[in-house]
Amino acid sequence: MKGFPLSLIAISISILCILNVGLVSALENENISITPSWSKATPSQGDSLTVTLRLTSTASEQIRIYRVGLHFDWMAEGSFFTLDLTSDPVSVPSEGLQIFDSLAIQIPADASIGSHSYYVAIDGAEAPYYESFSWDSSSFTVEILESSSKLYATTLTQLDANISSAVNAGYQSSEAQSLLTQAQTERAEAIVLASSGDWDEAISKLQDAFSHLQQAEAAEQQATGTGPLTLLLYGGIIAVVVVIVVIIIVVMRRKRKTPDEAVDQTVDQSFDEQPETQYYEPEE
């Protein structure tokens, strides 16, 4: 009978130890926070880029990280871009900070344009017993732009139309001609860059060409006096001339009426006022 209470006490202690281990190793979701940093703020379809992850731990114990992965909404369930650290786990101290090596990401060429969601997954263990845990972050979003090659093609087509219009305009200003030539040169440079796959630089050159075309048009307008300020000045001059002509016409009409009124007054006097007759008596 005396052995029974001792056995019961031993079992109770074992259960408490097991529960205690579970409580210590249980990592709460809010004990970890992740901040991603993209090598390109607005990636495009087909881009290859990297994401750097900054981990902050508020856990009371040290944690050990074995794997870090990113899952995007275009990926199959269970698929990740993974940073495998199993051969050399990263230890993060209590309330510590860890910045992981950059993780390579490939945006599919057929990814839909617009907003996409993704989350970060971590496999690790927590001291002191290093019970394993899996942790998923809340959802992040990234904006995927149109493929750079498609954007380049669209931009080049529009630039060619604008250059054609400028050539047909037959600029007379030497400055406008020089700016047009510069735009054509930048177009040629963009084509060379695109042929080597440097789409971003090629698009930048096309945008510079657009800018010089706008400057050429403004220079031509200024040289030929057809700019907005010149047109406004001409409009003001025309308005003044019209006002002067109207005033002259009014004055001339008034002058024509004045002689007619004088004649009317003379005629009225001939009928209304008879001249006095004077009589003279002959002298004897």
C-alpha cells in the first residue's frame, strides 16, 4: 500500500515534466516577425530577382532556423522558393535580429499582371529542448508589371509613329532638327540594348527619345512664332484692330448725319420765317 502513493507521485511528476517541456518549446506566432525587401520594387513578368528577409524574434528562448521559404499564389500547394540552412542552422538569440542571405526568385513569364500574394514559411526549433516548429507569416502582396519585352515593343511602336510625324512636319528650326536627330539616335541605341536583352535600359532610351521629340516640337513652335504665347499675342492685336475699326465706322456715320440735319433746319426756316419787307419813300 505504501508503494502506491509513491508510484502515483512519480507518474504525476513525469506528466508535469512532459507538459512543462511542451509549454517551454511552444513558439507563439507573434514571437516572430518577418520583413521582406525586394531587389526590384516592381518586378515584371519573367524577371529574375532576389528577396532579402529580416527576422525579428521576441521569443523568450533562442531559436534555431533550418529552412526559410517563400510561397506565391501562382505556385502549387507545398511549393516554395527555399533557403536551405540544415547543414548550417542559423541561431537567433532571444529578442534577437537575423538578416538572411538573399533568396533567388523567378517570376513566371505567364504570371498575370497585377497584385499577387505570398507568405514566408520557417522550419526551426526552440531552446532549451529544441522542439521543432513550423511558422507561417501573414500574407504579403507584390505588384507584377507587364513583361519588359512587351512594354518595350509597345513603346517602340508609339515612338516610331511620333518620329514619323516629326519628320513629316519638316522642322525649319536648327534646334528642333538637332533634337529630332538626337531622338532618332536614342531609338537606335535602344534597339541595340534590346537585342542583348537589356530591356530596362532600352525602355529608358526610348523614354529619353520621347522627351527630345517634345522639346523639338516646342523649339519649332517658338522659332516659327506659333507657340501659345504668340497666338495669344496675335489674338490680342486682332481684337484691338477690330475695336478700332468699329469706332471709325461709328464716327463716320455720325459725321454723315450732321450735314443732313443742317439742310433740314434751312428748309424749315424758309417756310416758317418770312423776310421783312422794307418800304422806301422817294424824296421830293
